[in-house]
Amino acid sequence: MALTDYQEILHRLQKAVGESFLETPTLFNVPGQSVALKLDANYFLALSPGFSNFLARKTALLPARVQECLVKTGSVVTQAPDRNPVVTVTAVHRGKKFTLLASFVLSDFIERSLQLYANLSYPLETSDVRICTSSKPVLDALFANKTPLHHLAFSDQ
């Protein structure tokens, strides 16, 4: 049985992110349209299963394979022992709260993709979407022993 080459899959995923951003700049940071929103310098909130499904379509991989690659390469935040990156959070945008399934993708994965394949020479701005403080206990557990979300990523308004 052959070993899975996660680096090769990761390369395909990064290429898909960069090329798709060139075609559709609203891929990131546009609430209601984007598959991921930048929360702080370290993390994007990626809609689930939208983000994995988008990458799966662009790379002709199964969504489960995309998710597996992101987990195995450390490109998404997970919690032991099951390594499931998806959590339910409540977010707020312009005073409206909404609950969603999301994962937290490392900014390094997305922004490196944009540098390499979209020739973007600067990091994306943070989105104006924030995580409600009521979701903080779930996220504290998810981010245990990891760099936490910046406190400015949280708000109730």
C-alpha cells in the first residue's frame, strides 16, 4: 500500500487557492460570499463544509481527503484525540449574530498560497466578522497549547 503524499496534495490545494483568488477576489473576507474570513494575523475562520468542498471541486479530490490533508499537514487547528477541526461557533457581523460550523485555517496556508499563485505581496486585511464571546469556551479548548486567537477577534456587537 502506497503512502499518501500530503505535501503533493497540499501543493495542489495551495495552487487552487491562489488561482481561484485571481478569478474571484471575494473568495476571502466578504461575509455571505466568501469561504473563509481572516480573524487575526494567525487564523482564518473557514466555513464548513464550504471550504473543504470548494477545495475538493478545484482539485478533483474528495472533501474528506482535503480535510485529511489539512489536518495531517497542520494547516488547520485540531484538538486531540479525534483531530476533528470542525466546531460550532457564533459569529457577529454588523450587529447580526449567526451560528455556523467552522474550522480555523492557519493564515500561513492561505497567504502563502496567495503569494505563490496569485502574486499577492502583502497579507490580507482582517475581516469585520468577529466571534461572539459566548463561543470562547469551545475555542479555548480547541486552541489549548496553541497560539490563541487575538482578543480583537472576539466581540458581541
